[in-house]
Amino acid sequence: MIEVYIDGASAGDPGKSGAGVFIKGNGQNEQLSFPLGVMTNHEAEFHALIKALEVCLHKDFKIISIRTDSQLVEHAVDKQFVKNTLYAPMLKKVLELVELFDLFFIKWIPSSENKVADKLARSAILKQ
């Protein structure tokens, strides 16, 4: 199983944002940063998940476990529902991508366990 740590970050809310993706497993240890443009922190968290799913699909990973420190994202994916309609299109995209995996798990973790993805997300902000 592939473990994928994700994080989104914004310099302001909204502000310049970035996504960090840290992939562990199958002998891999890959760190990716994606500048996202201007958006809110919650939007950046959803986009980090979308980027991670797209990367994993491209690498043909079939079983993944996502780790996020965003309770909003974890609950939205788990319940397949989000109250704020701003996030609905992003959740829809996530759920479409999730269907393409044989097994998909998402788990909330404390920020202290997500430092690599956080660092990657913050560095992506500086690339803009």
C-alpha cells in the first residue's frame, strides 16, 4: 500500500497557495510541490488531494492511503458531502478520482505527523 501525505497552505486567506504531496511505499519516497495560485486554505487542501490522486493514478498505484491534517477534507471525503457549496466541485472531482482506485483510504492525522507535506506546500507558495 502506498501512503500519501498531503497538505495545502495559503499565505493569506485567500492568498497565494500551494500543495504538498509526500509519497511513501513500494520503495518510493517522493516529494512534490505544486503552486496553486490565489485561493483559501481549505481550497488548497482540496487541491492538494486532487493533485495527489492524479499523481498516484499516473504512477498506476491501485491501493493508496491518504493522510491529511485537514479535518474538513477528511470528513467531506468520508461523508461524501460538504456544507459549503464552494467546495462541492472539488469534492465531486475527488470522488470521481477515488473511484479509479482498487482501494482508497483517507485518514486524519495531527499536523505534527504531516511536517514533510506542510513544508512542501509552503515551498510551493514561494514558487509563484
